[in-house]
Amino acid sequence: MSAKSRRLDKFDDLVKELEEAIMEDARQIFTEKTIEEAYNPKNVGEIDNPDGAARITGPCGDTMQIHLKLDGDVIVDCKFMTDGCGPTIACGSVITELVKGRTVEEASKISEKDILDVLGGLPEEHLHCPVLAVNTLKAAIKELKKKL
Ligand code: FES
């Protein structure tokens, strides 16, 4: 093995150790579900010609965008994008899953608590993250209703 590939192996080991340390820290603060949703979020992206769309910036400066697609009265697709923190990504992922397959009326009733129930809670300093997700959803539904 060359000196260069030994250095690369050492570097890989260091990166792995760092990743494990970061995950260990995250586990002290967040639930497994939150970590899973933050690292493997569902429904990320945009919908071509969405029936409802909104982009909102929360008080912390993070932005979330939600797109909705309707079939009759049912929201058949929902996608999100955010430049926010890990918990915000987790909240976006969860809210899109909660929205899909619901009627517009049912989706309007989705609350921060519904997201927190799925995630198993969030630390106090991140309680505004589900609020941003819900506010963005409500704004997207408002836009969607204009077209109904
Ligand atoms: Fe700003 Fe999560 S820290 S929405």
C-alpha cells in the first residue's frame, strides 16, 4: 500500500469517527425518528404546475416552500424544500407525508402537534420549526383554495 493510500485510509477513518461523534451528539438531543427524517427526507422538491404553492420565511430566517397537487378534493402530491436546519427538514418531510391523500379540509387541520407526535417531540429551541411547516402549508392551501 502506498503512503498516499495509507493517508487516504486514515482520512476515511477520521471522517467516519467524526460522523459517529456527530450522530452521537444528535441522539442526545433529537429522537431517532427526527434524525431519520432529517437525513432521509421524503418528498423533497417541486411539483410542475402546482395547484397550491407557498414559500415562507420564519422568524429565525429559515425558509420553507410547499407545493400541492389536487385531484378532485384530495391532495394527491405534496413536496417541500427548505434551507433550514435538520429539524426543519424533518418537519417538512413529515408534513408532506401527513398531507398526501387527505382532503383540503382535513389538511387544513394539520397542526404542529401532529408533526411533533410523529417525531416524538423536539427540543424547545426547535419548536418553531413545525410552526414554519404548518404556516407554509396553510399559505399553500390558501393559494390552492383561490383556484377552486
Ligand atoms: Fe429555523 Fe428550524 S431553526 S425553522
